[in-house]
Amino acid sequence: DQDQLTKSLTIGGVFPPVNSSVPVVAGTNRAGISLTSTNGSWTNSPTSYTYQWMSSATSGGTYTNIAGATASTYELGASDVGRYIRLSVVASNGSGGGAAALSVSRGPISDFLTGVAPELSDPTPTSDGFTVDITNYSNVVSYAFGNFSSIFSFAATTSGGSVSLTNGVVTVTGLSANGSATVTVSASRAGYTTRSATRTGSTVVTTTTTSTTTTTIAPTTTTAAPTTTVAAPETTVVETVPAPAEPQGQRSVATIAPSAGPTTTVLNPMPSEGVTSTTEPVRIKNSAIPGAQGITEPVAPEAPAAAPGEAGTVIDGKVVETLITRANNALTVTAGNVSATVAVKKANGEQIPLDANGNIQVSADEEFSTTGTGFAPGSIVEVWMMSNPVQLGTTSADSKGKVEGVFKVPSGVESGSHRLVFKGRNADDASVVVAIGISYTANNESSNAVRILIVVPIILAALAALLLPAAVRTRRKKVKA
């Protein structure tokens, strides 16, 4: 009958697939980020799928196909900024393709975030090229709470010779004598603009030294002694004839050709000193490892003044209102959407209380335990101690803009008032500098003594409260007697 025929046709796969749930697109709506999608759910056993990404100026507007975007993954580009995106999926089987299933639209697509520009040193000449250091590059796999090189990828090209990039050092080789070339170094990351910097370098300048040989022939004159022969009254005079000149030897005179302008003559050039491997991280600009040899020191931020117990914040070059709160022996500073919380701990993890005024007091070998929110996701936050600027380290914001870090209090700092400073960028990519006033005591014992002096009066007051009622009762008994 008809029902049995319909069942037979359905089982036999005569009908094309029918969508039962639409495709789901995942990813961040930002240029440079890839969107991925599921196929959705279909009946009638699909055997293949086709994809077409589509774009529209408005969420509910007319969507047109994006040329070449026919895979389940699509990387958003500059042309997608401000527009809405969705995916069309068609499932097929032996009977053909079913009706297209459309995903929920995504958008509007935001623009690329501003990338990091490579910072390059001056070129150092070699015999057949030159080297350039990327001063904001790190080859450290893990230090403190951030790894700069794991966030941005560096690449180098050259206009001449060949180029390599290893551990932040760009090496150009294969140039001819006195040759030069321009290297371009770029830093890229998904969702960020790719930025680059260039340096032009040359080989070690050499001059050619030539020698000129001048041969001077010394003239020789041979004079025969006059002879007089007397034969009768006749006199014979023999003419003196100079003997032919013969070379009596020669001498070489070396003359160095004059040079035009400043030159360098290289005699047996020394080989360049190799890089020494070490188990400790290499110090680079904005890294968490201070003081490594041969590396450019980071630039300290201009931080607002803040006495102990005070705080100040500068966002995008402007001073903003800052709120200070205290809880659980920690001090929290809030300015706009950015906050930073600081507590002090001993090396064994024991938390140290705030002083009697609710301020932060630290000593050498103790640690700052810090957290912060409101920073740009993936951005680097520097942590400094001032007055004499010392970079304690860096930390990297997670996908929600949160940072965490534990930084050791340095030794050799002068006792007195100082500032703990955070330098980074907020979620709007504006520069942020937060300064918190702290007190530093060079000697741990002195610091502990201060804290003990704070606790002792409290203990004495408690004991007095316990003993006072007993003394009153004793006096009352004597009166009754």
C-alpha cells in the first residue's frame, strides 16, 4: 500500500537530508580571529556537507556570499569589520542536497587590536653581514606569570644575503665585502594588527693596502789613470772614457697609498664571541628577570606620587579618581574598571598583616602577592618598586583581563616610603599606571618589632579588662568587713 511504499523509499535513502538543528558558530567577533562551526543535525543520513559564509551590513539585512569562504572555518578579515556574519550549511546524500540551514548571525565584527611593534637595537657588523637584537623579545619558556614570545610571533626578512632569527637575535650573512642590507622584523598575533620595524646594517668596513716598489739604479763612473809614454820627444795622452754604467744593486721602497676619508684596516680579525648558554632566563626589556648582562634595561613608567596608605592612577595620561579599600589584611585600589589588590607574605606563604594604620609595610625577602582586573586580555602588565625604580617582574592578563603574580621584595632598598607600581593597558587599550604607597624596612627584625609593638598594647589592654573586675570585688569585700 501507499504507507508501506513511503517507508520503503525513506529507508532506501530516496529523500534528501532534512535539518533538525541549525549549525552553531563559535569564536570571537574580531578581525584576525577564525570562526568555526558545527554541521548541525540532519535526518536521512547525510554523506557530505557544503559550506558558504555570508555577510550583511545589518543583523537582519540581506546576506551575500563571501567569495572563497567555503569551509567550516573562516578567518575574519578587515573587510568584515562592522558587518554581520553567518554560515549556510547544506547536507547531501545519494538523493541530493537538502534545504540550506543557516546559523545565528554574529556581529558586528570589531577591528583588529593594536599589535606590538618590534624594538630593534643598532646593527653590529660582522665579516659577512651584521646582527640586530629584538629587545622586546624573550626566549624564556616560562617566567613569573607571562611569556612575551608565546603571545606574539616574530619573523624577519632581508633585502640582501640570507637571514635567520634565533632567540631574539636577527643574523644576516652572505653579504659581499663592504656590503649592506635592510632587515624587516614583524610581530604578529591572531586578532592584532601586524607591526614591523626595519634596520639597515653592513659588514665590517675593510680597506685594501697596496705597496709600490721603486727601483733606483745608482750611476757608476770608471776613470782610468792617465798614462804617459815617452818615446823620443812625442807625448801620448790617453783619453779618459767613462765605463758603461752597470747596475750595482737595487732597493725596494714600500709606499702605502693614501686613503680617502676614515677607513679601517683589518689584520687577522678576531672571531666574534659566542653566546654563552645559561640555565637562567635571559633578561630582556619588559621581562621578569632583572639585571642580565648585555640586555637593555626596561624604561621605568612615570608613576603618580603616593605616600604610604595612599594611591594614584593615571589612565591614558590623565589622573583619575582612585578608591582604596582594605579587607583581609590586603589593600585594594580601584580606578574606573581597573583594580589592583596587594598583600604581603613571608617566603613560607604566611600572610603579614597591614600595620596599625592599615598600610602596607614590607622588608627584604618578603613577597608581594598581587591580583588585578580590567586589563586588556593577553596584555603584559609590568610591576615596579620605586623610588629608585626596580622592575620586580611582569604578568600576563588572561582572556578576562585578570592578572596574578607573586613578586619578591628586593634587598638593598633604602628604608622609608616607596611605591608599588603597576603599568599596563586596560580593556580599551589605554595606558594605565597605578601607584600604591608602601613602607620599606631594611631589617626583618626591625619590621617584626614594629608589628609586635602594635600587638602588645592590644594584649595589655585585654589583660587589664580581665583583671579590673577582680580588683573591684576585692575592695567591696574589705568595705563590708
